[in-house]
Amino acid sequence: MPILHALQETFGHVPQDAIPLLAEALNLSRADVHGIVSFYHDFKEAPGGRHVVKLCRAEACQSMGGHALAEGLLHRLGLDWGGTTGDGQVTIEPVYCLGLCACAPAALIDGRPLGRLNRERLDAAVNEARNDWSTP
Amino acid sequence: MVDAMSTRIFIPRDVAALAVGADQVARAVEAQAAALGVAVTIVRTGSRGLFWLEPMVEVETPLGRIAYGPVQAGDVAALFAAGWLTGATHPLRVGRPEDHPFLARQTRLTFARCGIVDPLSVEDYKAAGGYRGLAKAIEAGGAATVEAVTKSGLRGRGGAGFPTGIKWKTVRDAVADQKYIVCNADEGDSGTFADRMILEGDPFCLIEGMTIAGLAVGATRGYIYSRSEYPHANATMRAALDIARAAGLLGRDILGSGLEFHLELRVGAGAYVCGEETALLESLEGKRGVVRAKPPLPALKGLFGRPTVVNNLLSLATIPVIMDLGAQYYADFGMGRSRGTMPIQLAGNVLHGGLFETAFGLTLGEIVMEVGGGTASRRPVRAVQAGGPLGAYLPPSQFDTPYDYEAFAARDALIGHGGLVVFDDTVDMAHMARFAMEFCAEESCGKCTPCRIGSTRGAEVVDRILAGRDVAANIALLEDLCNTMKFGSLCALGGFTPYPVLSAIRHFPEDFHTRNSPGRPLPAAAE
């Protein structure tokens, strides 16, 4: 898992080419490694957008209007969950709980936490990411 | 060295404070102090857990630490001008945090230091009572330590409520060449953030608790399994582990006692089911997080097939205070078979959301209405989900339920990890029931059929109810399916998903039975 995390962090996904190398090094079958990569939501098989917006879908955020907030953003960007904008800039991913439940609705944009979101604050943050803040 | 003339200003670095602008506030304080030529020392702390007041800044004054909140970067100049360095009045002044009713009403044992100390200062930790528990455990020895934990009445804070001391005794009595301590910090429940607050605000407390566990059962290695959704917590915990190793608080010969304990942090990858202890062990071993059948118990055959203590983070972080102040001191709090204190997490649509550690026994209504102050939207409370996404929805008519493992169980509800998520009267409970099924389908590990298939079929049945098709027959079908999942699933994911679904049907039938017009008006008020 630490190896897969490192690959995901470096490349934004776990490249297919890495799987036989990992299998060889760890004395596993390629199917084993593929099984692990595909099991965990964090490990992507293809690269996403340059900026990743993780929006919380869990109950506490829903209680504060998180559902409408998320649907609104997806609609405005013309995306589904997990989708990437045509310019390859922004991917919207669902996340189930960031532990910011007392400051709901919450999101993590390129690792930057945001709480007490409303439409204006979320749009501003997504635009700011698009216009490139230095990725932490 | 800190300049004696310099005023210390405490600003949280808890991610919930960062999410509402704490870093910007810290930068503004620094800039404004420089502009005014005033000497200040900024100390970054964890959070006190009064999240509606975050970012809550505390200034060290002759009157004690005086809090101001919620502070935004734009308020900083006015706060300096008003004289906050001497604790002066300002509309954002909260006063001494200890005097605030939300904190004054609490009994903070597990969270005694969180939000007060610099989380990465061993000196702060020791000055606030840290490592006294380990010293006493070393003096008492392993058997007496297990005995003390049993006597304290501490039960697993992850949800199942199993007596911690009995689990430890099983591992202690097992014979093996290697034993392990595993901390379950895979805090995936919506509405919970207590583990995260300890990881970010008092990491040495967890390190000490796990070291004591290692001593008690004869384990020399431990792992903390945390979540990838908590990058800030993991960074703080990693830094704390490095500091502890360098200070001789981890490794061989801890505190010169001959005790050996090695501790590592591992991070999950976005799978909720890995919070289930056997799936967690599989994941720690580098495999898919698939649930194991029990028996064998992890206490006998756990990580890499060796005897393993798997405890929730809150259980382990409570060990130091039990060893320091005594088992009886801890057991004197609480009611019935629920002894000690529980860090309750108030979240969602609640006016005063945050961490409320208290002895078991307050009623649900006292917690939600008096402590929490009702909804943030100022609309009536309609439902409270207790114990995460697998917990029941309770209506205000059940607000007399005491916060106690058995009292909740008697009403088909769970305390779980201590989360309470409040909803106002705009919530659609049929939608929430569908979400519970959808979540289970998304997160199922796939090993057992009731959970893997049942959750998907369950979401489809709710869809038919939502569409107003054969409502009565479909509700009966849904109840039947829930029974199959409850009794036929291998672990709590499939086994407890019926709790939110069935409680929604039982307590809020009007949301299921009257679905025919899409423009259905919202219910006028809570029942």
C-alpha cells in the first residue's frame, strides 16, 4: 500500500506498466496487484484532472445542503461524479467524510480543506484552483 | 527561547479550523504584530472542539487564556486595536474557554489536553500530565495494567462496546513469538472527528496509550491505521512519531525501563469497510480490505496470524488517564454498564457543533437541544442519526433516551463511535434510506452476498417507493431484505445498514407512504 500511495501521488494514478514490476518485486501475481489497485477508491487506473476537488457526500454534509451544493457544481461543470472537465483542469470526486462534520458542507481541493461552503465560496475556490494556485 | 515580553497567541492548526481560515488568521496576526512593533509568539494547537467558534484564537493574558472567535483575517487589526493582548472586550470575545458553558459542562479526560498544548511538544505533553500513566504501568507491570483497564470498565469506543480489558487479557494469555497492537483510526463515520482531533491535537496521548497496551499484553510492535481523507492528521502523527523515537519514547528501552515498542503509521486508501477490524488487518497486510470470517478472533489470530489487540483510537487514547488517575476514578463516571466518559461529536445541522466529552447518562435531547442548541438553520429538529452511516435515525419523540450503550440498543440504535448528526425538518427520510443502501453498495467489500447484492437491490426498492410504485408491497419487501442483511451479513457494514433504513421507515413513515406527487410539500414541522 505505501508503494501504491507513492505511485498515485507521483503520477496522479497507478500506471498499468507498474503492475508487473510490483508483482515481480513483491512476489505476487499481476492479478493480485491489480486486485488491490482496483479495490481501493484512492488508486486510479487513469490520470484525472490537474486539480482534484473532493466533495463530501456523507450525511453530516447532506444535513447542511451538501447534496444540492454538489449537484449544482456538477451541473455547472457538466460533469458526473469522477468526471474531468474538457480542458483537463478539474476532476470532481466524491469523498465520504473529511471529519469536518461540524463545519459542513466540506471539501478538499488539492489537499486544501474548506468548510462552511456555499455556492459562492465553492465556485470561487474551484475557479481559484483552475487559475492555478501553487499545488501544496 | 521565547521572549519574556512576547505575548503567546494560540491559533488552532486543526483541519476544521484551517478549513475556515485559521492559516490566513495566523498570517494576519503575524503581519499586524510586525506592523505595530508588538512581540507575539504564535503557538499552533489542536482544536478545543467548539467548531462554530473556529477559528478560535486564544491570547495569553494576566487573566488567563482569553478566547476570541470566530476570527477572520479581516478582524485581526480591530482585535489588536481593541487591546486583545490584554484580554480586552470585543464583539468576538468568548472569554476564558473553561468558563464557556459548552466546555464547563464537559468532563474532559481523553481530551484533557486537546486544543491547549502544542501537539508536537513533548515538554508540553509531559507538563500536562503526559507519560505519568506509562510510568505507573511500568511500575505495576503487565498483569496489573490489564487488571486496571478491566476494572475501569472501558469499552471499545469504535462501536461494538466490547470490554477493552477482556480483549487485552485474551492477547496477554496467548502464547506467540510476536504480538501486535493495532490502532483503528479509520474514522469513516460521517459526523465523527474525535480520532482526527487527537491525531492533530494530542498525538503523544495515543503513542503513550499504545505503548502501555504493548507493555500490558507483551507486544513489541504497533500500527496506527489512519485514513487518506485525513492528510493533515497523518502529517502531524508522522511528525510526532519521529519526535517520540528521537526522544527515546519509542524503540528499545523506553524511558530506561527495558520496555521495547515500535510504532508505525499506515494510511488506508478510501475504503470505508477497512474500519471493520478484520478488513483493516487484511489492508495492513497489504491486501484487499476484505472482511475475514470470525472466529478465529484477531486477539488470537490477528495481524500476520499473530495475537493482536485491535482497539479504537479513542479507547487507546483513554488508557493514559486511566493508568494515571486510577481505574476507579474513571469507573466512577457513567451509568449502568457504560462507565467513564464518551467524546460525543455533535455535527451536521446543529447550532453548536463540536466535541463534547461527558460521562454517559445525559439524554439525547439534552445533548442535541441544550448542548447543541438545536439546528443551525433554526428550523425544528426532525431526526438525529446516531453512530454514523450505519446508525439509526431517532426522532425527537425518543429524545428521552439516555446516552448509554444498553439504552440505545434497547431502542434499536447504536452509540457507535459517538457521532450525532442533526437534521432539520427539510430532510427527506426516504432519500436518506436510499443513501444508506447506496453507501453500502459503494463500500461493500463484496465477500458476502447479503451485503454485496442486498444493498444494490435495496437502493432499487427504495427507488420504486420514491416513484410511488406499489408502495406498501415494496416497503414490506424492503423490511424483509433488511432482515436478511441484518442476520446474514458477515460484518457490521451489511449487518447494520438496515438500522438507518428500518428506523427511517419506522419513525418517519409519512416520507415513504405519501410518495406520489413529485411536488410533495415539505412536512410542516417535526413530530
